[in-house]
Amino acid sequence: MSSDLFAPLPEPTADPFGTAPSSRTLGLVALIVAAVVVLAASIGVAIAGYPLGEAAGHAFASTPVGQSVDPAWMSDLQGWVAVLEVAFWLGTLGGMWALIQGLIAVATNRGRAFGIAASVVAVAGPVVFTAAGTMTMLAGYATAAAMPVG
């Protein structure tokens, strides 16, 4: 038997996997991305929501009770629907990226506080997005409902 079989084990290190040095940059970038994505997606849906709600209000108000609404009312709104779609996918993909990067920052202690904040912002993003879109669509719908049909 060799004598180094019973040699003492090396001391454990603070970084057993040899990851990158502890820098706060990863968490900070995740927080910035999360904030920008949530803000941009919410502004996009808020801007597109009003004309869509207003057009829907006019379509529903001008349709007699018991008849179905003609889907042609959406044809003039393709640009606003595209804005809404881009805002949705920007928020979804960017928010997922920020959430994952924030969780990695927390797990690897590379900007843990920023990573936690990024994760919270990214998880709250869908709520903010939905609230912004709902409020502006309802405002447009209410504006159209208050106008006389004709």
C-alpha cells in the first residue's frame, strides 16, 4: 500500500467548482434587463390597448342583441395587434431570460441581492403587463360605449 492513501484531504475552498470570481455584474445585468423588459412590454401593451378596446367597444355597441359580431372590425387594427404581439413576446422571452439569469446570480453568489430583485421584477412582470393592458383596453372600451352609435 502506498503511504499517500491516508494523506489528509485538501482544505475545502469557498469556490469548489472553480466558477468565475464573485462579481455583482451578473445580478446587476439581470435586474436591468428585467426592469427594461417589464417597462417596455407594459408601455407597449398600454399604447396598443386603447385603440383595440375602442374598436371593440364600437363593434359590440353597433351589433344588435342576439347577433354575432363581425370579425372584420379587427382588419383596420393589424398594426396595433402587431404592437401588442411584439410587446407580449418581448416581455415573455426577456422576462424568462432575466429570471433565469437572476436565479443563476443568486445560486452562484454573483450579485445575489441584484439577482433576487431581478427575479422578483421578472415574476411580477406578467401582473404589471396584464394590468396595463386591461386598464387601457377597458378605457378604450368605455370611451366607445359612451359615444352614440351611428
